[in-house]
Amino acid sequence: MSSALIDLKEVNARVWPLTGGVHPAENKHQSTATPIRIAPLPKRLVLPLSQHAGSPAEPVVQVGDKVLKGQLIAKATGFVSVPLHAPTSGTIAAIELHAIPHPSGMHDNCIVIDTDGEDRWCELNPVDDYRQTEPAQLVDIIRNAGIAGMGGAGFPSAIKLAPKNPVHTLILNGTECEPYITADDMLMRERAEQIITGADILMHLLKTERCLIGIEDNKPEAIHAMRMALSQRQGHNIKVVVFPTRYPSGGEKQLIQILTGQEVPSGKLPADLGIVVQNVGTAAAIEEAIVHGRPLISRITTLTGEALQTPQNLQVLLGTPVNHLLQVAGLKQERLHTLIMGGPMMGFSMDDASIPVVKTSNCVIAGSDIEFPAAPPAQACIRCGMCAEACPTSLLPQQLYWHAKAENHDQLKHHNLFDCIECGACSYVCPSSIPLVQYYRASKGEIRSLEAKHAKSERSKVRYENRQNRLEREKAEKEARRKANAEKAALLKAQKAAGASTPSSSEETDPVKAAIERAKAKKAAGTTGKAGKQELTPEQKKLKIDLSMANAQLKKTQRALKKAEETGEGDTGKLKANVDMLQAQANKLQQQFDAVMLAQPAAKPAVSADEKKLKIEHAMAKAALKKAERALTQAKDSGEGDIQALQATVDDCKTKADKLAAQLDSAATPAAKPAPSAEDKKLKIEQAMAKAALKKAERALAKALEEDSAETQALQESVDECRTKLKQLTLTPVAAEPSAQADKPKPAKPAQTDEVKKLKIENAMAKAALKKAQRAVDQADATTPELEAALNAAKEKAAAAQEAFEAHL
């Protein structure tokens, strides 16, 4: 159809001129001689999981699965993502890396389908009346249909159709300004009614006032077809706007400026101006999804170039290999010089013809050496300024070029590098043949990479600062608790001193002191009645240890849950489940422990001093044996050290342990003794009570040292008093007890000296400090040099205390 059929001067709306731009040779007539044909079904389809801008899709099928046409095979993985559907029926042959359409020739994950030739559809769910359907529901249908922008960028369409600001203008882009490409031109010629229906659906979704369809004046047949389709509809506000041909008038911001006169500011989006732009191919795909229920599984692709016998436009299934399409179009291999995906201005060359067609593949050019001769070598910039005149975004390509070469990223951002649409107009007019767009594209990638690294480091910094603040807060809270405990202890001490001077008046005026005195009296009465604390059985000890460990783990998990709820990080549901489980476990252990304690086991027979000594020596021998065995194992694994000497040490330790075990087994239980006198009983009871009081005071002192309490000095004095009292009771003579069967009396075992007791206490305190440092490291989110230093110091101190104690023995 010639341009005489329509008056190209007739316009339905005012147009504004495009800034900059060029007029390259169009070469569009090659592929418009025949109507759109359906491409033959290939034997194998290769479907990349990333055919759009944003996160790649995630497979929901496995190798060997049978799929139907239109069936979901990969789901969207984020807000900026779209799903993927099977273009035909067949079998999943592989999910593997394969070459994809990309300027770098990279490989990416793809789903490979072996077609069965049956082309069987899955069940479809079309919308009966989209005008009676909620816009949000229609947006979900479009999202689930896997529709992304088909004009080249591949941005998920559902995101554009849910803007935050009100939209007053919808623009359908039918410009197709790049040379050679005629996919949209043929679509508008043959399926204008489908595009108009898609525009009506979009207007219903966005509740817009008008729709403008922009078409260049070099497509008279498409303009006529679109206007004829509109003339058959009544009561619409859709206009076809024709404007002069100029590259790159098809850019989103450029088309908005041409049709509305509004310029989208740098860093802003068209939606900020109340405008949404969609490609005519996208509108047709939306009509397919809403009216017919079909997902996006095919698109129209232009096959052109002098190396093809029959250039044409084909309806191509996504995933069809390019070499299959070239054979359909009659490739002349001897004339093939360059294979391009996309147009000659913004497309990229392909080294591998097996790459598949994707949702953004609008053209494949098989060019000869006459069409695409080798680029001349780049020369020095002569500062002619032609690139600035051709730039459609009013940038300064020459300055951007210099800053890109110098890797001056700050100046590149200052000169609005990211407003560059990479149209190639500057490179097209450059007399020095400088590949300017390549410099800009590389600089954008470097800046994005650096910004991603900076954002990652900022997130790490924020996490570190939050942790430091939390540690400082916990430290302050601990200090506040310590001060409160110190003040409370001082107050109780003062009240005790005041009560000692005036007991009757104090009890009347101070109910707190009276309660404390009653508790002390009750405790003293209970202690006197029991005549000493009963020793726990092994079963009771085990249950007590298990209960303590369960309570400690419960408290640790509760702290982790509290932290997760405060920071919003971590799996709070899982932590709550763990807390419930640990609470139940602790309750069960508590019940078992209480039941065993109430059972009142019979008192254990007294163990002689020699037997106790043998038990201690046997335990130390077993510990030395384990240590020697570990050293031997490490030496064998690493191949370092004197293995023979270590083996000899192990043998010696084992012999000593066996000997002590035999002595312990053969130790005779002392014969029954006659009943002691009343004075002896009283003395033994007092000694047992003094020992228990000393142990209790030592435990309290160790706990105070671990918690850095203010009561440390008072507790140390209490320990000294208990030790002195026990020493006095130990030195008190006991009436001689004749042996029932031994002729020779046993020599009395000398009591432990104060030096031994002191070393024991220091050893216990060093071990407690080591455990405290280890817990601090375990509970910290990340190990810091301070924690490592504290842990190492505690280890050294504990080792020194143990060595001093063993040396004294």
C-alpha cells in the first residue's frame, strides 16, 4: 500500500520535534514483501531462565517431566521477575548452561525441551469480560502470563501497570525507528484489532483519560490499518499520532517528548509525569493473555539481510534456535559475513548461531560484507561536536568519552551518563570512528559494580554498628545491675548493723529486716535438724547437671529470640519453636529431678581417706592418658613430632592408670567401728557443717568473681572465716577408736595445708574465668580481637594455675 492511501499530514494531535537524531538507511522493504508466517516447530527448544530485566525465574520442573503447551515451567523469584511457560508440548531434556543472547556471548541456565510435535495445550482460563474485572486481578493475570516489554528492554509489564501515581496518558510505541526491523510494522498491518483491544484493556487497568499510538510516517500501511480498526469502534479516546521519521524517536523519553512536549527529568520515570509507555507488541500479548488466556510463548521476529534468500517476519516460539530460523529463511552461507541479534544500531553480533530466540528478540540480521563492512580503526577525537548535535538526550558525548577513558566516575555521573540510551547516534556520526557507546556501556557496568560493593559494605557497617550499640547497651545494663546489687548489699549490711544494736525496735519498724531474720532462723533450724547436707547419688548428680544444661540452653535461645525480635533478623518462628521445645525439656527434667530427690536414697557407706586418694589419683591418671592419646593421634595425622616417644608416654600412662584401677578395686572397706560417743558425733557434725559452709562460701566467691560483683571482698572474708573455723575443728582431738581386726593402727592422714587449699581455689577461679571468656566468644555475633585476647589470657592463666597445683602435689 502506497502513502497516497492516507494523508500523512493529517494528525490527530500536536507533535513536537525530536532533539538531535540521525537518518540512517532504513532497509525495511526487504522483509515486508510477505505476510507473517508461523515458523516450523524445531526438534528442541532452549529457554533461558533470564529473558527479562530483573531476577531470573526458578525452575518448577525436573528433567524427564512431560509438559504441555502453555504450562508453567519456571516461577518468578522476586518483584522484578516474570515466570516462564512451555512454548509447546514435550519432555524436559535438561536444565543446563547454554549460550544466550548477550553482547558478551555468555552462558546461563536454560530449560531444554524436546518437542513431541503434538503441540497440545494445557487448560486455559480466559477472562469473560475484562471491563467487569478488577484491575488488580488483571495485573496478576498479566504477571502470571510472563509478559515483559517486547520493544527491547524486557522490563516486566505488570510493574508498569501498577504505578504509585495517577496516570492520565497511555502511549503505545509503534515507532520501530531502527533500520531493518519490521516486526511491529507487520503486526500493526495484520493485527490492528488485537492491538486496539490491548490498548482498551490497558486504559481500563490504568484508568487513563487518553491513549496515543505513535507511528513514524514511513509506515503508511500500518497507519491506515490502525485508523481503520479505530474507525470501527465507538466512544473511545484512542488516537493514532503520526510524526516524521527520525532515529531514535522510538526511545521512551524521546517518544514522550514528541507526543506530549514534556521532558522526563534526569533520574525520573515517565510514571512520575502520569504517563505509561508500552510497545504495540506488548499490547497484543496482553490481549492474548486476558481475552484468550494464553501466556507469552511466542513473538514476531524479523529475519532479514542480504545473506537470506527470503527475508520475512515469522511468528516464532520462544527458545527456537537462530540457526533453525536461518534455514527457514534460506540462508546463503557463502554470503554471510555478520550475524546480528537486534538492529544495526543497538543490536549485537552473534558468534554462535545456536542461541535461542527470547522475549526481546525482535530481529535477526544475516548481513553480507557489503552491508556491514569491517569498522575502520578508531582515530583521535577532533572535537568536531557532531556527536553532541546527534545526541537525542542532549548529553555531551565528547566529555563522557574523555571521562570514561580516565575512569572518572564522579564526572561521568555529574554529566548524567545514565541518561544515555545507548542508541549509537553519536558513534554513527563520529568522523573518527570512535566506538563511543562501548565506552559508555563499560563505564556504566563499572559504576554499577562499585555501587553494589559500596552498598554491601554499608550494610555490613550498619550491622556492625548495631551490634556495637547492642553490646554497649548490654554492658550499661550489666553495670546498672551491678551498681543496684552493690547498693542493695550496702543497704542490707547497714540494716543488719542497725538491727544488731536495736533488735526489738528494728523488727517493729523494719518489716524487710524482720522477714530476713525469719528466713535465716528457718534456714538455721532446717540445717540443725538435718545435721549436715546429704550427699547426692550419681543419678541425682546426672539429673542436676542435665537440668542445669537445659536451663542454660533455654536462656541462650530466649536471648537469641529476643534479639531477633528486636532487630528483625533471623527466623523468629524457628526460634520460638526451639524455646517451646527446650522449655518442655527443662520442665520434664525438673520433674524427674524432684521425684528422685523425694525418693530419699539410703546414705552411701563412708569412703576411707585412702580410697578417696586412690580415686583422685586414678582420675588424674586417666586424664593424663587421654591427653597423651590425643597428642599421639595429632602427631600421626600431621606427620610431625616424635611418635615413638609419644607412644611410650601413652604406654606409661596406661600402665599407671591400670595399676591404680586395680588398687582401687582391691581397696578393703574398713571394718565396722563401735558407736562413737556423743561428743565425737557432735564434733563430726560441726566439722561437716564447717566444710559445707566453706564450700558454699567458695562457690559464692567464684560466682561473684565471674560476675564482677561488688560483694567480692565480703565474700573473701567469709571464705577466710570458714577456713579458719574448719581448721580449728580439724585440729580438735577425737577419742581413739580401736580397730576391730587390724593389729597395727593406720597412721593418721595429714590434713591439707592452707597452701594446697589456696592453689585449689585459684585453679577453680581460673577455670571459671576461662569458661566465662569462652561463653562470651560463643555468644558474640562475630569474634573480635578483644574477645580473642581475653580468651587467650584466660587459657594461659588456667594452664598456669593447673600446672602450679600439680607441681605442688
